[in-house]
Amino acid sequence: MPTMPKLTNLEYYQMIQAVLLVIGLWKLMEKCGEKGYYALIPGYRYYKLGEIAGRERDGIACFVFEIARFLLRVAYPVIPDESSPEFFVALIILAVMLILVIYQIRVISGLCFTFNRRKWWIVVWLFFDWLMFMIWGFFKQFQPVNRGVDDDDNLLAGTKPFHVQYGSQDETADTGLQVQLKERTVNDFGKKRYLLKDIYFTIPVNSLVLLLGGSGSGKTTLVNAVIGYEKANAVIRLNGENVYENYDQMKYKIGFVPQQDLLRQTDTVYNTLHDAAKLRLPVQVSRRKSKERIQEVMDVLGLTAGKSGLVSKKSGGQKKRISIGMELISDPDLFILDEPDSGLDGVIARELFEKLHDIAHQGNVVITITHTPDRVADLFDKVIVLARDSGRVGRLAFYGSPDEARKFFGKDTMEQIVMAVNKKEEGGEGRADEFIAKYAELQAGQLTQAEPQETEITEDEQ
Amino acid sequence: MSSKLRYRGRIAQIGIYLGKLFRMFIYQNDWKVLPMAALIAGLVTFAVGNNIFKTQEGTLSGCFSLVCVCVWNGFFNSIQVVCRERPIIKREHRAGMHISSYLAAHMIYQMFLCVLQTAILIGVCRMANMQFPEKGLVTGNFTIDLAISLFLITYVSDILSLAISCLVHNTTTAMTVMPFMLIFQLIFSGGLIPLEGFAQKLTNLTITKWGLNNLCTLGDYNSQGMVTLWNTVWKFREMEIEGTKPIKLFTDEILRKNMLDQVLLDSGKYNTVADYTYAPATIYTCWRNMVIIMVIAAVVSVLLLKSVDKDRR
């Protein structure tokens, strides 16, 4: 008859610890509205703790490294004793365990925030994890009071968008930019996460458009989806051509100027633009035409005077103009700029936006993201307001003229509009869901009546 | 509907980036790698002395030092070149740049740097009166054989370093990874620290192993004398055994009969290494393996850099 192997005192102690840890975690999971039996699954339990703690990425890392550790420990006994591979595998196990502990500490740190407890609990967890989970699981004083409160700007996008009913969006525009974005999602360990949802608008040509929204509202994600760089479940048409279907051609008709001046500092202004022209202009464009175009762009942006100077020697405003010039070379139909005025003073910023206004009114669509819109608000023809809904998903809260926007939100300035849709934790009014629903209703009304419908703003909203 | 426009393809883009890189060579600090290479070569030749290509010990340590100089030069040439401008690459990729063209331009430019560094290294060795064997094993000219070998070691290290630069996202990480890579290359060269089993198999992945095999073969290591045995015996000359000094008698007899060179050569024969067999095939194997490492590193570089689009903003 087989006999049970005799356990040492240390093994008994470890076994009791493991049982207590599971019991404590079970209670803690239940306290946080999760299923208690998750505590029984090594790896996955830290993933769930990561979710509870608002540190999902760290939770995912814990899960991955726990699996890696498990696999390595399974493989370890198979390797011949005292061989070189055994030594290397032991080293890898050690490294994996160290990394795992770091990620677990991050999760526990987040858990301290969720339970509104001091960080020294991490030390308790480090030596007596079972004890900490027992206390946090069983004692009533320990409650997840900050569950769902964002402590981190990089928090993953939500899985449950705020529900809004939209009308049909099947019309096709032959000119301008038409955006019919159903959703932009990412797959995160089998979970569908929404970055953007239900964004529909059509911008006519000759428009300078302001893209407004708080941090994390999805402005850059929308821009990347519109230019086809990160494709979404959407139909994007630029002057009637489908951007996604003809991306190889369309990418040359779209200019995107990033927020940072991504330029090689040790090249001259002229050479920078010259190389940009070679890359962006079709081969059919002759050398003479190409040179003329470079000169034209330098003239428009006021770069001719210092064209032989190194980029590194130029001021912030000049670098910004070089960066814009690189994209302007190809005379794009759609021109998108991410905070082109960051680091520029009021006068230079105004000059820049006036130039962008002129570019837009030469038959183009120019979209800009800026955090200081009010100093140039009169130059914009349209405003797009994005907001992060209660499900942490980027949504369209408004699209229309600046005057209509002020009326819609009941605010005097663009910055006040951003504050209205920003979360309360960010100092905003936390009214994103309200305006998303209101705009969807307005849009649906417009579609059914085929005429613009003014929305009444109540006194409360004002 | 507009007619289809053609934009510059891969080959044309290589030209654009090559022009940019050569301009950078002048404007930026890239030219500084050349005096740096001369300085390092000078220090190493000074330390190696004149024993290289004369005795097995001198050849081994000298060749190892030359390999180290090449690996060092190669690593430093390109460890930061990609990661320092990753956001710019992302922007240009979005605007139609081909990653393969961008990296091909870098590889051609780095080849130019490595050729110059190899020429400097050989020039410095010559200036330091390092005695080269008269005959080359592959081309018949030792200097040309050595130049090809040193160039390959430098260039392969350079491309490996380029792959690391494509993998990491910033210069801080690159400079953290580089010492680790250097240590791996030096320890697992198999030349200085004897390795066995699994560790010995790992040496096949290093540039230093093939570089060292290459240079030791070129220098005809196996037909040289070994001085370690004689030097050790010499230290025991005064040792007395029952009132006599047998080791002193033995060494004096060898010197009296003018047999020292023969003894050194004979002791060298017992210390031959199969990997250093003096034959063109050995050199070709080393060159081939280094080229394989280079090709793999180049392909990996392109694959790694394709992920630049996924970089967080």
C-alpha cells in the first residue's frame, strides 16, 4: 500500500500559509465584487487583483511571469543534475521570480490605493502575504473605497462603453473628410477594450478644425485612425476616396505633424525639407518642380532666411515650422497637427494658426489639437469635442461650429467646454456622459429631419 | 479619381538616407569614432607588445586583444544610431519610408566606417612595429587577409549592435545592454577561459570565437613555440633535491646545447588547437560563420524595427 511522503515542519508551515492565503484572498475578492474562487488560481488571482487595484497591465505581467515560472519549474527536474543547462534554467527561474515580485509589488501598491491604506502594507505582504490578505479579507475596516477611481492616466480603456443610441450613418460625402467610426478596439488578453466608439462627422473642405478633449479622451487615437495609421472599424473618406482601402496612395495626401519636433538636429533646414520632398513627392515631379515646391513652402512658413542653418540652431517656433514644412511639401488634402503651438508664445502661436487657416482655405481640411484654443478660437471653422465616458471610452461629445459648441455646452470658452466633459478627479465637471447622450440625440434628430436642430440649453446646464 | 502616382521605392530611399548619413558624418560627431579607434588601437598594440605572431601565448593574447578592439569599435559605432531617433523613424515610416531601406542605408554607411576603422587599426599596428607573418593564407598577402578578417569582426559586431539598437527604445537602455553583450562576447569567446559542455556550445554564437579562431589561424598559432612551460620550469631552477639542483642542470644543458628554440617549438606542438589549423578552409569557416551571424542580425534588425509603429507616444 503506497504511503504518503513524510512532510517536514517547514513544508507543513508552507502548506498552512498557502491555505490561509487562499482563504484571505477569497474573502477579499468577494469584498471587491469578484468571484471568490479566483483566489484558487495562481497567476490569475494576481491578474484579478491587478484589475481591482486599477493596475491591470501589472496584473497581466504577474499572470504571464507566474506561468513562465510554473513552466520553468516543471522543466527544471527534467534537466540532468549539475549540467550547464540546469544552471542556466536556475538563473532564468531566479530572474523570473525577481521580476514577478516587482510586478506583484506594483499590484499591491495599487491595492493599497484602492483600500485607502498606507504603502507600508507592502512590507507586510512581502514577508507575510497570507496575513495581509486575511486581515484585508476579514476585517470590516478594510474596504475598497477607491475601487474604480483612476489613479493612473495610463489606465486601460474600458470594456463597457456608455450606451447611446445613434441614428443611421450611411450617407457618403464626395468632398472633405468623412469619418464613420463604429469602434476602435484593442484585444487585451481576450478582452475587447474600446478606445473609441461611435464617432461620426463630415468636415467640408476649406475648414480649420479644432479637436478638443481632455487627456485620455482619445484625440491621438482618433487622429491615428483617421489617417489610417492605426486602422479602426471605420470608413474614412477623403474627398470621396476610402483611406483604408487606398492607404498606400492616400498616406501621401495626408500630412501629420506630431507634437514633438521630430527632426534631425544636425541637418540643415534646406536638406531636411529636400529629403522630405524626395520621400513624399511622387517620382513624376521633376527636380525643378520639387525645388520650386521647397521654396514655396519655405516662403509660406518664413524659413527662407535661415535655410542653410542647422536645425539645432533654430528657435522652438522655427523648428515647429520646419516640422510643418516637412508635411506641407506634398500639399496634403488633409493636414493634422498635434499641438502645433506647444511651447510657443501667444503672438507666434497666432501667426502659426493664421498660416494654418490660410492653408485650410486653399481647398484643404486642417485639424489641430491644442490645449490653448481660446487665443485663436476665432480662426476655427469647426470644433470636434471628444470625451471619455464613464466606461473609459473616447466618444464624440460634439461636432459643429465654435458658436454652436458654446451654445451646446452653455460655456463661453473652449477651455470651459473641456472642463465640462473632464472627470471630477481632474478638476472638471464630470458631465461627459450627459453631453455624449445629448449630442447623439441631436445627431439622430438631424438625420431624421435632415435639417439642423438647435438644442435648447437649460439654465442648469448654463 | 486621380491617376496612380508612383513614389520613391526601396533603392531610391537607400540613396536618400545614405546622403543624410554622410552629411551627419560631417555635421554630427560620427567622425569622432575614427580618432577613437586610433587611440584604442594604439593602447592595445602598446600593451600587446611584440610577442604577437611569435609565440603561442603572445599570439593568443594579442589576437584576443585585436578582436576586442574590433568588437568594441563595432558595438560603439551603431549601438545608439537607431534608438536615438526612434520617434523620427516612426514619423518617417508613417510618411512612406521603408524600414528595409533605412536599415540598408545604415548598413552601407556602417560598412564605410568599419573599413576606415580597420585601416586605422592596421596602420597603428604597423606604426607600432608589430611584426606580421610574411605569407597570407587566403590571398597570399598577410596584411590583406588580416584586413578582411578585422573588417569582418568589426562589421559583424556593428550589425549585431544595430540589431540591439533596433530592439531597445532609448539610448539609456542601449547603453545598459551593451556591456552585457560585450561581457558575453568576451567570456564566451572560448579563447581565454576554457569552457565545456553547454557553455562551449554557446561559444559558437559569438563573434569573438570566430574572430579569434580566424586571427590565430592567420598567425599560424599551431606552429609557434610555447614559452609558458619553459618559463615555469625556469622558476624552479634553484630547487634542491637531495643536495642537487636537477632542474638547473636540465635547463643549463638545454641552453648550452642551444636547444631552447627546439624545446619551445616542441612544447608548442603539444599545445596545438584543432580550431586553429593552418588551412584556408579554417579561415573560410570563420568568415562564413561571421557572415551568417551578420545576415541573421540584419534580418532581425529589420523585423524588430518594423514594430516601431507600435511605440507608445
